[in-house]
Amino acid sequence: MQFQSKKDKILIIDFGSQVTKLIARRVRELGVYSEITTPKELKYLRKFKDIKGIILSGGPSTVTTNKFQTISKDIFKKKIPILGICYGLQLIVKIFGGKVKSSKKRREFGRASLSKKTPSLIIKNFLNKEKIVWMSHEDAVTRLPKNFKKIASTKSSEFTIIENSEEKIYGLQFHPEVTHTENGRQIFKNFLFLICKIKNKWNVAFQKKKLLKQIKDIVKKEKVICALSGGVDSSVVALLINKAIKRNLICIMVDTGLMRKNEFKQTYKIFKYKYKLNVKLIDASKLFLRKLKNISNPERKRKIIGNLFIKVFEKESKKYKNLKFLAQGTLYPDIIESKSSSGSKTSKIKSHHNVGGLPKKMNLKLVEPLKDLFKDEVRILGKSLGLVNSINYKHPFPGPGLAIRILGNITSERVKILQEADYIFINELTKCNLYNKIWQAYAALLPIKTVGVMGDARTYENICLLRAVTSEDGMTADYFSFPKNFIDNIANKIINNVKGINRVVYDITSKPPSTIELE
Ligand code: XMP
């Protein structure tokens, strides 16, 4: 299902940087709609009339070899302001006849001190004399093209900010989109409002009205079904669609028995009685546990759960006649991740949702009203739809649930032990006002037992691992530094209250090299 394209936007061309999504978010945070495209997709783009500015992202390619990722020079003839970041800057220099070299002397990783050489609109209120910026480059510009000026330098890299003000082309060697660059937001403000002269009209509340109308226009009087997990995305989709088409939405909640303690039934009650949605709860917990018996391989667990979920969902949905649409909480990052920077227009959309590969056989049309939004925008939408905070600001939770947090074999006893430990951990985080400072937190059970001593008796019990991370989008993460008194207390609380655990450890790895989940 196609939702209308946006007027007045910033186009971001992705050359494969890890942080391209952050560029899009920074632009949207300033009230301007942004979209990410790939160099290949760009070839198919015919109309540029709504595009008020173009940003070229960073990326792993190098213009110092013969084969590098590029775009047509025509893009620079459209009188649209252009900002190149990192690789984007190097590509501009290459295309306009300057020189870029790979050089050990000039490469920079991490923080660097930037100093101003010439005034420019792009550095207004950003750079007076010196500033700390974040770098990640091997190649560097060694000669500017004709008509370009040097605006700022670092010790290692002379041409860190450059401009051709006549053509409104700007380049930055550093990354203003990452938080390590001090006040990087000002660079985007300058580019958007002083250079592109775009208005800050994008806002999610306005989007809500449009989405409701579009859903009504598309779905009309037909029936829509959705799988409701109680996570933010599926909850917002359910409330939004329900508001648009009322009782023609059917929500199915499949209880796999692998959710957090009490959470699923509470969510069911909220949607059934508070929001009065047409919601059906299927208790499939015994079935899931049976199929997972003696399965310890993480990938097999995921496959079994994904396939079983679809089976249960399909079976239930067959009970409803005249279904036409399936609603999904696909978000913009899911759509972006499905395209590689070298991907073509036809590149496949990865099924990345909690529900796993959704039932294609069911022959339903997809409704994906959140597919242009980032998670924080979905939360704004959720708030405006009256979604309770406990769901709207809930930490992400993986589709396979506790199954991938119980390392080794899954038994109903181990599920219960983990649920209790996790419940204590999450409650303590909330009580100590830490929950909202953390991107994701959970307890897990390791597949080994260790010896302990409780009272006068020797114990041989499970190890509980606690994980809490900060992150912007789950792609990279840092472990959360707990205040000492919190970490001192939590092990005691868990061991004293949960029979079956005699040791608690805290995971202090970041992502990379680890992942957020353990399996
Ligand atoms: P990793 O472990 O890859 O996780 O660092 C990144 C984020 O993705 C979540 N995750 C999943 N979400 N189905 C989901 O819906 C899954 O199979 C799945 N596996 C990981 C994870 O919780 C974290 O937020």
C-alpha cells in the first residue's frame, strides 16, 4: 500500500555509511522531512521538484581507486544545495577535479580539533575558533577543485570543511550527525534553513491526520487483521487503524509463553477494555514449549518460533471471512535496512518484524502506516493517540522473546526462573528512575550452573546475566554504567527472591564486538 510522498524534502544519498540513518533523523528532528535513497535508485528518480537539498553520506568506498561508488554529475546542475559528509565530501572533490589521497599522515579516527579559516554560512554559530568534531576517515583531500574554498582545518586534514558558495555545494570531512561532534545539529540547521531555505513543516501530529485519512481511503469498509505483540510498533498500528476504521480491525495476540512476566495478559486487558479493540488472545504457550523441547541452537530456536507463530496466526485468521488487509508495524529503518547502498530499485524488502516472515500465502494486501517513521516519531504518534506510557516507552523486545535469553535448553521451570529475575530487574530500574535512561535491559539465564553457599548449605544453581545498554537505534550500543548502589543491591535482590539462581553477573561489552541479545 503506497502512502503519499512528502512535499519539500531533503534527499540523503546513502553510500553505505553505518550512520546514514542518523543523518535522516537529525534532519527530521529539525522539522524537515528527509528520505534516504541509494546511488542506484537515484538513476530512476525523475522529479526533483520537491527536493530542496541533497546530502551525500559517508561510506566505505574510496575515490583513490578506479572503481568507486559515484553519482551522475547532473545532480550538481539542478541548482539544489548539496552537502557532502566524509565520503560525500571526497566524492564532490573528485567529481570537480580536485585530489584525494589515501594517507597514513592524514587519516583520523575519533575526536579531532577543528579550527576556522574562513567565515561561511555552513559554520554560523557552530565554529568561532575551535571545536571538537568526530572523524572516521583514511583518505583526505589534498587539493581543492576550482572555485572551492577552505573553511576549516584540523591538524591532520587541511580541507575539513570546504564550500563553493556560488553553486551552494558544501563538504565536511567530519560527521556532524553523531553526538560526539559538539553541537553538530547547528551544521544541519545552517544547511537546511540558511542554505536550502526549507521551512520546518514536518511534524508527526500533522502526519497523524493524513495517515488516518489515507487508511480510510485505502481500506474503505474492508476488514484488516494484525498481530498485536504489545510492543510500541504493533500497538501504535493497532490504535491508528482502529481509529481510522473502527471495528473492522481484528487484532490477534499470540501468547508464546516466552514473554515477560504478566506482560502479555496486561497488554491484552489494556487493548480490550481501555481501548475497546476487537482483540483475541490465543494461548499457545504449551505448544511453543513442546516444539522447543531439547532445542539449544539459537538459529533453530528462532526458526521454530517464527514458523510456529505464522502457523498459529494463519489458523486463527482463517476463522474470519472477507479479510482483505494485513497491518504491519514496519518502520522506516526496516525499509532502509532492506536496501543496500549498491542495491537496485527492485531490491527485496527484508521481513524484519516481530512476526517474522508474514503469511504471504494469505493473499492479503499489506497496510504499513508507519513505514516512513523512525521509532522516536512512532512514540510521538503513540502519545498523540493516547497510548499508555508503559507501552509507548517500552524497551524493544525480540520476536523470539525469552527463548533467546535462556541459553541452552528451554523448560517451563527455566522460563519461570528467568521471568522472576527479569521482573525484579525491570521493576528496580523503574523504581530508581533508570528505565528511561536505558535503551534496552533484560535478564538472561546462562547455560551453566555454578556452586554457591546459602545459609550453611552448598548450592549448585543457575547464573543470571543482566544486560543494560544505551543506544540510538540498536545498531551500535554501549553498556550502561549503573550507580554503585544499584549494582550492589540488584544481585542480592535477585538471589534472595528467585529460587534457582545463586550468581548474578553484569555484561559490560558494547556492540560491536558483542550484540545486544546473547543469541
Ligand atoms: P542484536 O542482538 O542483533 O539486537 O544486537 C539488536 C536489536 O534487535 C532486537 N532483536 C530482534 N527483534 N526479532 C525482533 O523483533 C528478532 O528476532 C530479534 N533479534 C534481536 C534486539 O532485541 C535489539 O533491540
